[in-house]
Amino acid sequence: MKIVLSILVIILLFNFPVHSRLADSTISLNSFKKHLEVGEDITYVVKYAFLNLGEVRFKITGKEIINGITVFRTVAYIDSYEGLPFVTLHQVYKSFIDSSYFPLSFLGTMLDDDTTYTEYSFLGDSVINVVKGNSSTNQVFADSSVYVNERFQDGLSILYFARMNTGIDTTLFVPCLVNEEQEIATLKFYSEKEVVEINAVDYEIDCLKLDGSTDFVSVYGFTGGFEGWFSNDIYSIPIVASMNVLIGHVTLELINWNLNDWNPPEYTD
């Protein structure tokens, strides 16, 4: 799916310095058993060249058993701020992921006067069905199948896959289906704790780092190198991310959260 909206929400980002440093020779043993929590609701501001361009909001809306498989319902909303002179962006992405954090289905919708969508149905490790159409006119543009020999991530599910694998020194090469193409994302995880600062709290946050690269444009409009810092706890919430996009360099920073009594964990020696 050509994600112009994502690229624009990313256009709203900026070359913003990420405040992080290695915590003094402290190593995380990844002792937390990470898990996803229904009701999680986290929002990020998108910054580009010292401008706030929009927000990205992630929610886990449900958990159910489908054919004996535990499935989480996840959704992402990408919205540009009103009044921007060069773009109006509104997109919604939904992914049903199983307990191994691989997707069963994905739906991406570009909201406009002429709303279009792309839907993936992942049938194990052999077939991915792809449907593209126009919701406004009830037209279907394409209905095809992609034949594979392993399980693939979509542009939203890979976020949860990455979160649940933080804290161990390893590199993973993750197959992704993006724009109906089979691509690879390289994810490198670290066990060293790092200190990160954001505007939403007045203390240093205990984080674990991930970095990596892609050769494709994902649902957030980024391509090439990226790095992110995740809370060093059972939820592994993304705190801040820095990435290269088609128009430059962008940062996403956590600004709001609703998850039980969770707050970003404070770093302590």
C-alpha cells in the first residue's frame, strides 16, 4: 500500500535530538516476562525540523480465542494536525496478532474523500491473500495471493514483535509484507540499559535500545535506518524513536499513555 499519509505524518517530524545515554555499565538480564495488555493506549507526537506535525496513537483493543489461538486486536491511528499548509493525513491500521506476535490479518485504510484500503489475510506460512479496494464506491481493485514459505510481519504487527523481543543481545532478520512485496527488516536488540529523557516526565527513564534498517517504506513512511528505546519493564512501551524517512529525519516521542497504573520506569543505579 502506498502510504502517502504515513510519509506526511512523518513529514511532520523533525531532526530532533534523542536524549539518551548508556547507564553506567548496567546490563539488563531481560528478567521481565513481557506481555501485551488489553486496554493499552499510547500516543506519540511526530516531529520534523522543530515542527510538531501530527500524532500516532496505538491501542490494544481486545483479546480473544479464534480456532484455539489467542489473538490480540491492535490498531494504529495516524493523524496530522489541523492547519498544516502542506498536508492533511488520516490513516488507520489494524492488525490481529497471535501469541507469537505474528499477524493473522491486517487492514490499512487511507481516510479521504475517496477512502481506500488494503487487506492482508495470512494463512500460516504458505499464502497471504491481498485485497485492495475503495470503501467509498465498494470497488475492489485487486484480489490476489502471495505464496511464501515462512511467516511474515505486516507494518503494524512488527512493532509488537519488536517490543516483546527487547533486552537480549541478538540480531533478527524479519520477513515483512509491505506494498505487496516480500521484504526484510533487520532488527538489532541490546541488553545494555540506557537512560532516556522526554518532555512528558521530569525524570530519567530506564530503557532498552533497538536499532535496525529496512529497504522498504513501511506504514509510518520510514525507510533505511531507525532506532528506538523501550521501557525496561514487562510492557516494553516505546518511549522514543528516531528514523530516516523519505524526506529526512523524524522522531516520535511518547506524550500520553493509559495502561493500568503504568508510568515510564524511572532509572535508578
